[in-house]
Amino acid sequence: MNELPNPTMPLSPVAWPRGSLHRPGTALAEAGAGAGISVSWARHLDEVRQAQRLRYEIFAGEMGARLETSLAGHDIDLFDDYCEHLLVRETTSGEVIGTYRVLTPAQASRAGSFYSDTEFDLWRLRQLRERMVELGRSCVRADHRQGGVILALWGALAECMRRNGLDTMIGCASIPMLHNRVVGGDIAASIWAQLKQTHLAAIEYHVTPRLPLPLDQLDGGLPVEPPALIKGYLRLGARVLGPPAWDPDFNTADLPMMMRIQELPPRYRKHFFGS
């Protein structure tokens, strides 16, 4: 992804302060948020650090990821400086309990690629890229993994996309390789075997993993359900773009997924856009 065209509206140029992609003073608490939580875009480095601490807590502490980081206790990589960071907080404590990072086409051009390019060959998506936004590093604290937090994140994201003329979302949806304290890929292989039958995208959108999960060496017949986040994506009309990549550092199998605004089920379109 070294030759991305700029979108009609310049999104978050380097010279703008963080958060300039969004209207100043916009309150996002109503964007799908339930009682007791609020949603905002990080505008300062200290707010980004809060998201990075939560990511480290979940990815390293809970999932066993091996993270090389420039700041102890924080998950930081080279894409963070180019991304907008969406935060969900507990209203009473102000604590960040959920986060996404969002990479727009213009910022992906400046970064040199989307993060997904490092895991997949995205050549077949080339016609979509100037209106395509990438979601990444999604995580929610274990005691808040219910629909309200996810809807809050998606509500704010949908409004951002509507305002900036973007219509496609992509991302790597992670399936932990650690199950019952045993590292293995059978769970991921089984989820892929199910979803390729029910939620596989049209062939013109298929992508190829750079480091494929070795599916032929795994048991893909286990009766397991996808993680809650993936199930949420599927309810929103998302499609799987191909078999999972293996991310040994994060200890996950990553499914490439895409969701297009035009394919949102009517009830979610009404929820997010009012029409």
C-alpha cells in the first residue's frame, strides 16, 4: 500500500492536532453508549497512553502476547502515531475500559501501508482503498465485554465514517491461540471452517495470508463459537476475506474481515445513522 490516493477530504493531516478528524467539542456519549459509559476520541498523548496501557494489559497479560515496546507496560507500535484512538470510559471512574485504533486512507498513505498489509496481501481490495478505513488493536476489559461497549465504539466510528465519506471497514479479527492454558490452533481452524461456509466474501475480495495458519495440521471440526467481537462483526454484516494468518508474537490467529456501510442490516443502519 505505497500508492494510496488521497480522499476528497484530507483526513487528519500530520500538522493537525490529534483528534482533528472530528468536530471540536463533539459529545459521543450518545453514539451507542449505554448508561455508565462514554465515548471519546483521544486528543492528547496521555489519552493515547491510556489506550496503550489497556492494550498491554489484555494482549500481554491475558493473551500471552510477546510485545516489544518502547515503554514498559504499554503496547506501542509504529502505526500508533498515524492512527486516531477511540476510547470508551466508565463515567464514574473515568477509566478506559475499551479502545479501537482507526487508520484512515490518508494516514495509511503516510504510514506506508495499513497494518493489515503486514499480515495479508490486500491486492484485491485496491479499488476500495481510497474509501476504506482500518480498525485495529480492538480490546475491551474482561468485566465489560457486553454489547453496550461494542455498540458505543461502533456508533462513534459510524458517525466518523459518514462525516468523512468512508464506506468500507477492514481489520484483523484475532482468535486467541491459548485455550484452557494450552497453545494450539484447533479453535481458530474450527472457527474458520464454520465461517467460510456461512460468511465468506465474494471471491473478488479474497486476500492471502503472508504467514498462513497451518490448517492442514489442525483439527477444524471442533464445535466452538467465534469470540464475541467476531460475532458482533458478523451481526453487522461483515464478511471473512479468507483463511487466517498466524501471528506468533500476539499468540493469535487473525481472520481478515470487511464490513461495508451499504451492507449494514436495516436495524443497525437506523441505529447508527437514523435512516
